[in-house]
Amino acid sequence: MMQPIRTLIVDDERYAREELIYLMGNFTGIQVVGEAENGESAILQALQLQPEVVFLDVEMPKMNGMEVAKSLMEFKKVPIIVFATAYPQFAAEAFRINAIDYLLKPYDQEQLKQTIGRIEREVYQSIPTETASTLGKLAVEADGEIDYIHLKDILYMYREEKATKIVTSSREYEVKVSLKELESRLVPFFFFRIHRGYLVNLNYVTRLTPWFNGAYQLELEGRKEKLSVSRNYAKQLQHRLEL
């Protein structure tokens, strides 16, 4: 089981800190370990608490968020930085500092969800998993026997009623493991959730076609079917594909 991601909230406005901490309560993978009301306190707490992620306001008295971020970049273990601010004009500078995201106040729940997903992938990619070995195989039970599928052979997975289907170029497997559990096993590899019920191998993506209401249709190498990409995942998918 993955450990919660240690998170520090930095904002000079108490209400803004409380709101973000409250919203973080919706994500079981996040653990808020501290909060700071100014830049100096943020650096001190980051040294003491060693957070993996820092949500950082930009406009603060004395030492602003950009200055704090530059100090954090000097740490031996640099935390992931997310800027959270009411000012969009600092976005370009934020990404020059290699911030993983830039959230605008008031916070949008869906945007925050996408940010958390990006953080989880960044953090967990560096953690070795027991369930997906360095051999790159996934064990599935088929016809009373155990088959070992090479991850590179998996095109996509989807949820149908109470079973999860694993589609390869040669056949389709049915397993009882949830799609969510499979996703957690495959974090270090090139799999991405495009919809609540679909997980795809990014190596096989050949085309994204705009559909309607911000959604897309996705095509995979060697397959005729088109998979739906939820608008909630579209931007993040484009980012992963380096579009």
C-alpha cells in the first residue's frame, strides 16, 4: 500500500490555508503535515517536516512564493512545488522554476483533482512496487492457470460490470482485480486512465480526435475501436503525450 504524500500548505491568509486543507481531505493519498503563514516559516517547516509536496502562495509579505521556491530548490531532496495564487501573471515564472502545476484561486475541485493525480504519478514513479516487477509482467488467472502477460503487450484495460478486461494484441483476459488496483500497480509504467472505466498503454496511442463537450476519442495501434477520453483527463493526457 502506498504511503500518503506528505504535504505542506503555505499561504499568508488563514482562510485560504483552511480552505485548501479542507479540500485536501477529499484525497486519501494526501497527508497535510503542516502549514505556514510566511516564507521564512515555510522554509523552516520544510527543513523540519521534509514534505514531498509544497502548495505555495505567490504574493506574501517580505519573502514571496517565488523566493521561497528558489530556496526549496537548494534542498538535498527538492519537494514538488505547486503554486496556488489569485494572480495568473506569475505562471510563466512558476514553470521556469519547474513547478508541477499552477492553481488559481478560488480553487476549482476538478482542477485540483487533476493536480493531485499529477503529483501522485510524479511521487510514486520513483517508488519500486512489489506487484509490478522489473521483469515487466502482470500475473493473471486464465482457465484455471496463471498466465504472465508482458506489460508491453497490453493495449488497454477496461471495467465491465464486476470484472476487469485486459486487452492485448492477441487475446482478451478477464480478471477480478479492480481497475483502480491495477492502476496503482502500474504507476511506474506507461499506463494512463482516460476514463473512469478505461486504462490505456500510452505507447500504443496513435490519434486523439476532439469529440464533444471537451472530450476526445482515442485510437490505438492495430485496433479499430475508438475509446472515449473524459474531458476530466484530456488535458493531463495531452501533457503525458507531450502534445
